[in-house]
Amino acid sequence: MTKQYEFPSKGLPYLLVLPQMAVVFVFFFWPAAQAVYQSFFVQDPFGFSLIFVGFENYTKLFADPAYWDSFGVSTVFALSVAFSSMFIALFLAVQANRKMRFSSFYKTMLIWPYAVATMVAGVLWLFMFNPNVGVIAWFLAKVLGIKWNHLLDSGQALLLVSIAASWKQIAYNFVFFLAGLQAVPATLVEAAAIDGAGPGKRFWAIIFPLLSPTTFYLLVMNLVYGFFETFPIIHQVTAGGPGTSTNVLVYKVWRDGVINLDLGSSAAQSVVLMILVIGLTVVQFRFIERKVNY
Amino acid sequence: MTEHSKMRRFLPHLFLGLAMVVIIFPIWLVFVASTRTSAEILSAPMPVVPGSHIIENYGRAFFEGAKNLGASAFTMMKNSFIMAMGIAVGKIVVSLLAAFAIVFFDFRLRKFCFWAIFITLMLPVEVRIMPTYKVISDLGMLNSYWGLILPMIVSATAVFLFRQFFMSVPREIAEASQIDGASPMAFFAEILVPMTRTPIAAMFVIQFIYGWNQYLWPLLITTKEKYYTLLIGINRMLSGADVQIEWQIVMATVLLAMIPPVIVVAVMQKQFVTGMTDTEK
């Protein structure tokens, strides 16, 4: 490859990246550094004194069953949201990706819930399942004889937040799967059909493998969503409860920092989460770059 | 294709129709509740057809807000709008400049800048809330629009998208403009940015929705009603015992909070879809 033309200016590029670098440093690196720094101290809630404790916040954190419990809840939650919303989205994308009546109507309707805020998704499902006013809670109790109260039943609480989080995420996954399906060459699929492969075989042997880059990308994005971006649903629907049954990691960081004012532990938790996300970003980025350079 | 039985043609409609119901039903209920009185909503089972209090409810939500809130949907909508526009426009401008520098110039710290920016690619604000809160509080930006907007324009998605696009622009154009005596900035403003229209539109849709739908950050830094966004107002109205909640006002506000981003997606669906899937490529 020949070297690309580049502008010869020396100072200008620094001026151009300055605003971006300024926000990145002030609102990412500085807070991140502070989190790391603070995670080595314990501070009284009023901020009068700081005592250096080394790795004690971390050792305490990893020795705390509540933290591992939160890790477990987050993992179950994130995995079930990722798998159910990806599975449903792929299924619907396959259905919508054919020549038929109303197909553009269906597509539009499946795309726009992306615009609904995560928090609003929480409110919508909360309203249907509210034990006092919820239509579905009423239906479950009166018609099916199932007593619904997610404020008391931990299984129901986790189920409700998972449904709300998946409902919102289907649109995002649908957009990507549909784009992926449209990129599958029709000739390949037709050739397989002529060779006698049925629809199921065609999907699993040809279409699904061709979608694997999309699937991998979505898996990482959905895990990031499930682990970190679902705070609004937890906060609005269950507040981490009942007990600690929906106390996911980001909710715990918030609760320990804002409500319990345990800043050292909250900082240590933030550092662990940042390392997790940055790890996922690097994996994702290497993958994307490799694909681009084909 | 190969199979033509009636059943095979009907099934997709059945599945997709079912999906429509699951998408529409929750929103329909919100609409119904926003046209009813508190008493009607609290009488189990709640009615599932609209009532007659639509004007009264939306009027109250828009101009007064619920009794336990102290902020009208008008104020909150204004705040959500300022935040969403600030984030969308701010991020696009800052990212265009940064991507321009990284792609079109050779400078010593290029690699360093690149990684410093890209490490934040997927970093949600949720994982860095407490330290960022402290920074904003040290800068005196609690309860301000700057505080709501600035920390949200960090992530690198827009730089990433513009960088991808810029790399596909033929370099001969840049070289030619240089030979013609145009400055790099003239090339940027008169040639490059107009060429980037489509990705810019796509980014605008994505970032506007991202900004409008922010929750945790405004929850942390807005304690004055004057700066509440719609989502914060909804949360505040819902905190309290079930019987005291004015569901009809809450639901009217929920609908008002959903309409603008849904309209943006509906109007710019094509740009939005290409924008989303291009970040992946």
C-alpha cells in the first residue's frame, strides 16, 4: 500500500484533537484516576479524613459474599437478557426478511422501540405488573391464579426486570440482524435450495454462519447493555430488591456510593467495572479492525 | 422461494403480528391511563379503552405537573431537549475535528490520542458515576446544563464512525485542494464536512436519542426542580405509595417523554439504520 497523502501542518492537528482530548481527560481519565486513588483509602462520609489502607477495599470486596452474590445476579440477568433478546430479534428478522405484504410496516414497528428510554421501558412493564393497578398482575391473579408481587418474590422480580430489559433491546438487535440477513447473497441460499436443503438446514448451514460477525458483535454489545446500562430499569422497578435479588453490580456501586456513602468500596467497585468494560472494548475493537482490513 | 403452502405464508404474519401486540400493548395501556381519572385506574381491573379526561390530564401534566413534583412537563421537556441537543451537536462537532486530525494529519502523538480516545468507546457512564460526580461537583457544575451535557460527550462512538468514513475519502481530493492553495481548514469546512452529511445525520439521530434518554446522570446531578428532565420527573412522581401516585399525570408525562425520540427515529429511519450498522463495520 502506498503512503496516503497527509497535510503537512505541525500544530493544527493538536488544536483539532484538543476538545476531544480535553473531555476525555477531564471526564474520563481524571475520574478514573481518582477512582483508582480513592480505592486505596477509606474516607469518613463527610470527607474530613482519608486513611490509606492499600488494597484493603479490594480484599474486603472480594471476600464479601454480597459482592459475589451481586456478580452472580448480574451474570444471570445479563446473559438472560442477551440471549432472549438476541434470539427473539433474530427470529423476527428472519420472518420480516422476505417478500411479503406489510413487511416494511413490520420492520418500522420493530425498529422504533429503540427510541424508548430504558427507564421508560421499566415504567411500562412496572405499570402492567404493579400488584395494585397492573392489568397483567390482575389477569394472572384472577384468571390464572398466579399471585404476582415482584416486591416480595425474588424470582418474579428478576423475571420482570429481565423482560423489561429484553423488550427494549430487541429493536437494537433486530436492526443489526436484519442488515446482516440482507447482506446474505440470495444466490447462495437458492443454490442450497436446489441441492435439496430444507429451510432449517439452509438457515443453520449457510445463513447463520454468515451472520456470525454480527452475532459476535451483538453478543458483546448486549452483555455491556445487560451488565451496565440497565441501571434505570433496576432503579425504577425493583430498587435492587426484594432483599438483594436484583442488586446488580452497577446498582450496588450506586447504592454503596450515593446511599451508604462507602466511597472507598464504591471506588474499588468502579475500578473493577471499568477494567471489565475496557477489556470488552479491546476485544471488540481488535475484532472490528481485523474485519475491516480484509 | 421453494415452499408454497398456505401455512408457510401465513406463519410469518402470525409471529410478527404477535410481536406487534407485545410492542404496542404496553404503550396502549399508557395512553389509556393518560385519558382516565386516578380512581378509574385504581379500580381493578383498569379499563383498557380510552376515557374522556385526555385534555384535562395532558393540560395538567404539561402546565403544572403532578402534585408531589413541582415541575411541569413543559419545563422538563425543555431541559430534556437542551440536554439532547447539547449532547448531539457537541459530540458531532468535537468528534468531526478529532477524526479529521487523526485521519488527515501525521503528528507525533497521533497513536497516543487514538488510543486515549478509543479506550472510551463503549464506556457507559454507569461504571464511572461516583468519580465523575466528584469532578463535576469540584467544577461547580451540579444543577447546570453544562454539567448535564459535558460528561456525556466523552464516548468515542462518533469519532469512530467519522474516522471510518474519512478513511474511505480519496486522498487525491485533499492533495488537490492543497495544491490549489486551500488551507486544511477550508478543505474540512467546504469539502469534507458536506461529504459527511449522511454519517452526520445518522450520528445526530443516535446521539439525540442517547441524550434524551439519559437517566442516571441527571438523577445524580439535578436536585433542583428547575433542571429536572422528563425521566427524572417521572421517577420522582412514582416514588411514593401506590395510592398517592397520580397515575394519569405520570402516564401523560411518559407519553410526552416517548414522542420526540420516536418521531426522530420515524422521520430519519434510513439514516438511523445505516448509522447504527456502519459503526459496526
